[in-house]
Amino acid sequence: MSYTRRRMLAGLGLAGLGAAVPPLVRKAAASSRIEPSAGASTCPFRLAVINDEITQDFEKACQIVSGEFGLGWIELRAM
């Protein structure tokens, strides 16, 4: 069986991907169990939702975002 450069690089890429993915999956699973306010200091990103994609009623959108979604941020597009 002969190996080409392309086949070797593809194998190395898959091996690197296989080594990198499990720690990322564990980190994502761990961060999904924490409250938004607790993870704010460790995560550089803030997860938010755009208010008018939920409902045109701003107060109802805020209630849904904070209660049902458990998010601490909302992006305002229209009020």
C-alpha cells in the first residue's frame, strides 16, 4: 500500500481533530450547566437573542428571554 502526501496530511488532520474535539465537548457541556451570571466572568462572549424575533411586545420578549431561555442579555432591534 502506498501513501501519498495528501493521504498522510488528511490522516494527520483527522488525528488532530480527534484530539481537539473531546476537550471542547467537555468544556461546552460544563459551561451549559452554569447560570448566565456565574459564567459571565469566564466567557468572553455574551449569548443574547434579538427581541423582535420572539414577539413585537418588548416586555413579553424580556420575560421569555430571561425566564424560558435563561439568558441575561437581549439585543434590541425594535421597540
